[in-house]
Amino acid sequence: MKRLIGWASVLSVFLALTSCHDDSIYAGFKKTESGAYMKFYTHNEGQQPRLNDEVTFEMAQVFNDSLLFTTAGNEPMQLVLKKGDFVGDVPDALLMMHVGDSARLVVSVDSVLTSMLGMEEVPEEYVGKPIYYDLKLLGIKPFEELEAERKVLMESLKQEEIDFLAPLVLDPKHTVTESGLILMEKTGNGKVARMGDYVDFDFTICSPKGDTIMNSFGVEPVVMQYGEEFISKGFNEALGMVPEGGTMRLVIPSELAFDSTGYAQYIPPYTPLIVLMKMNSVMDKAAYDKRQAEAEAAKEAEAERMMAAEAVRIANYVKANGITETPTESGIYIIRQEEGEGNVAQWGDEVSVHYILSNLDGDMVDSSYEYGEPMQFTIGKGEMIPAIEEALMTMAPGAKATVVSPSSQGFGDIAINEKMPAYSPIVIELELVEIK
């Protein structure tokens, strides 16, 4: 499980490596035509890459003299050069290099955090700090060569599809629709969806090699209004052919699926899709609205039942463990283990905290001790569950406490894992390490 609530672990490690000096981040570096600030260790003559060329290179990422990432001991990186996420980014540096060159690029952490990691605001202590990229350009594959290889590959994939579809189209047991869908099997004689109806269905999509691409069976059926865009044009057309309570197996040619573009790394270009559909129900709007209302009422009733059971579980836990503390107004119990020294944490304080999260049965779910460092967050910014923030505002640095909390102050209706399903009361061992 990831940390309770807060920054991703990679980001937290990254931000923990705070630079301890304020020298100019550009000292000794020269600004190139591309906007990159660079220092060359080896500078050759000859070929330089262009936008859309593919480059092969080695890279190491360094922050505050700590190595964050390196290709050393692994395969070098390959990248088709596009415009960087910001001026002076790694692609801008590679555009200034020749094969065999090695250089160091420096950029501001601000650019990395905002452009690449999506932070809206950079913490003040990191503003302007430098991050370095050590680069060595190993090779260049020109765009023209890439394009020629791409054309050969595309023709090969196109021919593979033709060879796959031909016998299916000629099979007299199959039906080919006017649009080109190949219907292989169909069961059921219920009603079919009309435009504006709501459908509840399951499906599996496989590649011609039998690899599963998408599947809803045993996971969760899809409920949507028929006519809404879903998967592809061919898939939507097929939905209107499956009878309620029935199934249909078909092949969707790529021109009715993802055509010559494919879909990310999951579906190559010119890939026909083998699809199995099962239509669970077809509803008009009135039936759909009634079903939704019943489902919402059932969900609310189940939530009330679970919260009532939760209250009993907490009461039994408190009695079994001899807890004499009075719960706070929000319902949490704070059992002090060790007192700290100094002022207690306040709203708006940045704190460093160790925790162990468990369920009432004593099963540990997560622990900061396993990460080797405390968690850092600001009280009041919504980065932490309410129970922890409330308890911390009664603790001074060095204090330790056990917190027993109802789900309303924990994770609510969110299921963390099998040990901590929705509406689970929680036990947290807290240690306030530092108030910054």
C-alpha cells in the first residue's frame, strides 16, 4: 500500500534531499541556443540530432549530490526528440550534443516540480534549487530512417490483418454486416437496445493472438446510455445487436476500432478485435432511474448498517483493551504513551510523523517505519486523514500516542485493502518527530 495520504513516495524522497547551499545554479554553465544551461565534458564535431530523430543516451539525475536515477548497469535510454516540458529540458540539451558528447545539464527544481510532476505550487524551500542531468549521447537514428521503418512495419501489420480476416469473412457460418463487423456466434432472443436506452453489459476484448486487452467479466459490468461513445464505432454498433440476456461473439476490423493508429502501447495499429459481449439488461429511462434510486437506497442502508456495526466494534475494542480515555467530540480516542517537549502542533504547522496503521484485529496495514523515514505534511491542507490531524494538535515533539478512530475520521467508505474494507475503524500508533 502507498503511504496513508500525501505525496507519492518518489516525490517525498526527492523533496527530502534539500540543497544546503545557495550558490548560483548557473555558475560554470553556458546557455545554449536551445535554452539549456550546459557544461560539456567531451565535445565532438559531426552529427547532431534534430526534432523527431531518435537518440540513444545514458543519463544520471543528481540532486544535492544524491543520485536519484541512473542508466548505469542498465540499458541506455531511447527517445524520439520532441519539444521539452519546459525550456532547457533534457530534449533541449540533447539537441545541442554530438555523438560521443558527454555533458551536464542544470535546471531549476521549480520546472521539474511544476511541469513534470504537476505541482501547482513549489514549496518555498525548494524554489530555485538546482537539479543536474549527466548525459552522454551514444547514437542518433534520423527521422527519415525511423519513418521508413515505420512504413515497413505498418504494411506488415496491415497485411497480417488482411490474412487474419479473410478466412473469417469467407466462413459461411459467419455473418458480415454492411459496416464490416464479423458476427460469429449469437444467443438469446430478448429485446435489443434502441437509441436512448440504458444498457448493462459485460465484455471481453482479445487480440488475434488471444491476449486479453480489456475485460469486465467478474470485475464490474458497464452501465451506460446506448449511443454514448464507448471503445469504438464498431463496438457501439455491436451493442445494439446483442439481445437482452444473450451473448454475441464477433470480430471488429481495425477500421471500426483503432485503425492505423492503435491505442497507446496496448493495441498496435491495424489490430482487429475479438469481442465477447453479454447483455445483462436493456432499460428505458424510467426503469434505469428506478434501478439507480434502488441501488442508492441499498447503498445508504448498507452504510448505515456498517456504521452501526462499527460503533459496536469500537465499544468492544475499548472495553477489551481497558481504555479509559473519553472520546473527543469527533469520536476518536487518544491514548497517550509518551509526552513530548515544547509546544503542541497547531493548524498550519509542517510536521514530521511516524505512524503504524492497523485494524481493530491488530493486523498492520501500513507503517512509515518500513519506509525508513517519517512522513511529512502540513496540518490543515487536507493531506492527512482527520483523526491524525486532530491527535497531533494535542501532541508536542517527541510525543507518542495510540489513536482509535471511527471510519468517519479515517478512510470513510474507501476500501484500503482486504484487511481494511470500507467503514473500518482504525488504530494508529503515532509519533510526532518534529514540528518544522
